[in-house]
Amino acid sequence: MVLEIPKIRLRDGLEIPVIGFGTVFLKGSEGVLAIRSAIEDGYRLIDSAYNYENEGTLGEAIRQGPASRNELPVTSKLPGRYHGYDEAIKAIEESLFRAQLDYFDLYLIHWPNPKEGKYVEAWKALIDAKKRGLVRSIGVSNFLPEHLERLDKETGELPVINQIEMHPFFNQSSQRRWQEERGIVTEAWSPLFRGRGLLGDETIMALADAYGKTPAQIVLRWHHQHGAVTIPRSSSPERQRENLSIFGFELSGDDMKKIDGLSRPDGRIDDQDPAVYQEF
């Protein structure tokens, strides 16, 4: 039996599940098996990117999986080296060719790369790609309010979603509030801190014991109660199913505050500050 996952409606009307499946590092036949397993377990939002070099793997998993294409919102992302308008359009087309898909449900600018300052040009390409039917909804990833304000000022169109680093060690409270006020959904990448100690944190483990849940379920439930979409990644079918099973309990207000209290200014995973970080 496939678990029914709640959905959230983006500002442009597209509905997506509140939890999806991240695919970074999943490539080749092993990647196909992992993604297909996730689809079989009930994941209906699949996240990829040009720089993950696995859009072909993703497309094959979709073709082998039990869900129809219109049941599977698919995301990909534009790399920094293709922020020029013409290059961006070609990159979107290339991604679709790789995946053998007719369109992406969500297409994001992966990083703003502010030193080059061409992300507005890339955004204009995404706007036109949507008009052409190459993508259904457009958004960004790792954009700060200053970058989003520039998009609005120069194009009159804000993203419907911003995929940002968010986890209990870096909870993004001010950015989330800013986005909520403007109808931008927050999507969290690496919500489980890439297995670098978060799930062994004393506070998280104590809450897992108290609620009879796994540490990962506690963390993903915390994201959900903050209104964030999450895209955890795991190649283990058991962990995939565990990560989906977060809708039968609720964290108390006090326990939410305990997790909020773990956040720290230097809590980013690899110090990837979008104000200065560059990815091509």
C-alpha cells in the first residue's frame, strides 16, 4: 500500500508533495534501483540537477517505476556555467533530452553565483522556458532575499519555491519568514545534515525515544511543522520508507523549540554561503 503524502499548492497552482526524494550521488544502474524503489514506496516528488549528472538515471527509473509521469513532479536545476540566456535555454533542453522527458514540473536556478551577476538573465530564460512548455513551474535554489528582490525588481516575477540548506543546526528562521510573506515555498536540501552527526545529537535522540520514532523521523517532522518541503536521500528501501512515515504524530510546541534551539550561526554543512559561494 502506497502512503498518501500531503501536498502543498505553490503560488502558481502546481501541487507537490510535502516530502520528496533527493537523488544527488545516485547514478547508473544502482541509482535506477534506488530511485525506482523510492517511487515504489510512494515518493512522488523527485529532485535532480544538471550537475548531479544523473538525469538519464532519473528518467530510466521513472520509466521502470509503477507511477505514471503525471503523478511524478520532477525537479532539475540550472548550473552556474549556463546563466547566459541562450545557454540556459539549451541546458534545459539538454536536461530534458537526457531524461527523455517532455517537460520538468519544477526547474530551478541552482545557485545565484553573485560574482558573475547573471542570475537575472538566467531567470528570464526560465520565464520563457515556462511559456514554451519546457517547464511547468520555476524557482531558485540557495537565493538570499537580496537576490530574490533583484529578480522581482528586474522581471516582476518571484520564484514559487526556493530550495535552501535547512536543518536543525541551521534553521533559516528569518529567511523562511521572508519567503512566507511573499508566497515563496521553502524547500530544504540536506534536511538530515548529510549524516554528519545530527541524528546522534542528544536532543534529537531523546525526542526520538520519547515519541517512539527514529531520529530522522523527528527531524523531518520538525521540517514539516515549519511548513518546509523536504527531499531526503537514501538508497536503503527501509530508510526510504521510514523517512516517509512522519504524518502519524506531531511534535509539541515545546519540543519544536528545543530543536529550534540547536541552530547556530556557523551551522552550514560546508560553509556554503550564497552571498559568496560559486558553483558552476
